[in-house]
Amino acid sequence: MDAMTAVATETRAIPRREAAAIQDRVLRFVEWLDQYGETSYDHQSFFASNLGRGAKALYYRKPILGTIAVAPMIFAEAFVPSARCVFWIKQRFPIADAHYAMGFVFLSKALGDDLYYRRAVHFLQVLMKTRSSGFDHYCWGYPFHWETRDGTMRAGTPLITTIPYVYEAFLEVFGIDRDAKWRDIMRSIAEHAYHDYHDINTSANGSSCSYTPDPSDPAGVINASAYRAFLLTRAATDFSEEKYRAVAERNLDFVLESQNDDGSWYYSTDGKRDFVDHFHTCFVLKALAKIEALTGNRECTRAIEYGIRYYIQNLFDTEGLPKPFSRRPRLTVYRNELYDYAECINLAVLLQGRFPALDLALSRLLDLSAWQKRDGSFRARKLLLGWDNTPMHRWAQSQMFRSLCLFLYEASRQK
């Protein structure tokens, strides 16, 4: 194994100056959030309206005509990103609320300030009110209709890529106040994840889970199974419930079996979405890292080592900064993505000290001077020309906030 993926024996100490600079950025962001509010436009705002969804649906059915139909949205996304306000409205996003809740928990523990714990509780109270309707257990999805290649996914459809974050948010707050109602909601979320998604067997030991509870969902999305494997492993530990673990292990085996020989994962095994991108790779790796921490699974360790080697060698540009794709699905209209930065920081903190090249990437990425605006918010994307400065809680203000607060918390534990 080369130095790129060598496991370090000691965790890299975080310099105090580095932690102080990040604390300043985080507190500036909190001031901005107080002023801006908890709703925002989104990455999908261009395609959330009936007009936008219709254009996208046409693109999936008839690519040539569809390309003409979506061209105005793609142009606006590339050159006039603030035009989102013309296409759709500001909304609240459960996945962002969960990230904010976790971020404020980490900030409370890092700084010893109860005010931030109360902010976290606020976001949990919001999540209790915004759960998806029509389901026996607590669950959440997007607040907009989402056009996919398989048809329209209605607003509120639960997503296995959202549910684990909400579970973790309730878990983190429960870890502080031990309030039984949070634990009851965690159990309800786990029951939803266990019962409401279906599995398709992919081998004797592996199963791919559906992205949504829709019985027609074809499954095959690798990060979806990684998310469910982590959530049910976490719930099996929290509630001593072996039925969760049994399903989690089959989903985990699917993820492990789907890793390519070079260490990468395609987005899906459906033969159509075989792109490899930055933040979805992070999603898979961080799920494996969390499962490894809970179980000591050596197959996870092996997959992480191969995955990190590919990640470092293929998903960073010549300047050592996160690049969106190593294998593109289409033409992109941006150079760098805030979401990639946020997930890279998160992954690097989770695996800190194990991979020197990843530790170096973390140090490089923590210089966010080009990304944080004067008002405290973060730029969304570096475009081919200029920046997308539209603040979007789901894409990825909340993810960056949580990652930086996690960094601060881990730094505080090293004192």
C-alpha cells in the first residue's frame, strides 16, 4: 500500500490557529443564518415548477427536443443563477434542518454554550411538524415534485438518502438531554427504514434497497443502500434489534460487491447512471466509515482503503481541490461545488489520521476565504465564469455548517 492510502498510527493534531479561524467562520455563518432565515431556493428550483418539470420530462423521453426545452434553465443556471426566483419559491428542506440541528449540537459541545443546544432542539421541533404525511412512522423527503427518468416523484415522498440524517440529528440531541421523546422518534424512523423500503436480491448475500417506498422503484442506487445499511446498523446498536442488523448487512454487502476494481463506485448499477462523482463517493465512504466504527467490519476497512485511493487520485484537480466528476454523465456548467467541499471535509474529519493525503486535503480545503462571502454565507458553485452566490440551505449551506462544526468539536476534544 502506498503513502496515498497508508493508515497513520496517530490522529493529526489540529493547530489552534486553524480551529480558531474555522470558529470565526462558523459564528459569522450563524449570524447570517439568523438574518437570512430558514427557507431558501434550491439546486432544483429551476426544475421544480410545472414548466421546469415538463421540460425535464421531455428531455428524458426525447433528448433532442428536451435539450432545447431545458436550455433556458441550463443557461440561467450557468450565467444567471439568481434567476431561480423566477422559476420557483423559497422552501424549507428537512435534510437541511437535520444538518443544522447536528451542526448546532457539535457547536454547543465545542464551545460549551447551551444556546446552540437550544437551536438544535428548535430544528428537531420543526422536523416533527414537517414529516411526510400518509405514513405510519416518521419520515421525510423533498418539499417539491421531482422529475426523474422514471416519472414524477411527488413532494413529501420519503427518501432513504434523507432519513439517516434526521435519525442522527435526533440521536445527537438525545445524547445531550436524554429526552425519551427523541428516542421514540428515532425508533419510529428505524421502523420506517426497515419496513417501508423494498430490497432486490443481487447475490446470495447482497440486496439493493429502493430509493423510495414506491413498490415500482427499481433500486440499484449505491449510495441509497449505503445510507440504509448505516441507519439500520446504527439502530440495531441503539435498540439491540437484530432484525435491523440482518437487513443492514445485506445492503452493506451490495455496496461492497458494487465497488469497482479501481476502488470507485458508480452512482447506480442500472447500466445507465454509471457516472462517478465527488459527493456521492463521499456518501458511500462515510457510511462505510460509520459502520466500521460501530462494528469493526474488516470488509468495510478494505473497501474504505481502496475507495480513498481512488478518491484522492481521481476526484481532485491539479490544484488539489475537489472536482465534481471523474466520470461525467453530461456537460457541466461549473468548475467546483460547495457540496463537494462540505462532504470532503466531513469525510476527512471522520477518517482523520488514517490517510495522510486526505489529511492534507482537509488542511487545504479549510481555507475557505474564496468561498465565504462577507455576509457569512457560502458561495454555492464556482462557475465556468464567475460564481453562483445564491444561498441554498440544501445545496450546501447546511452541509458545510455541519462539517465545520464537527471539525470544531473534534478539535475541542484534542485540547
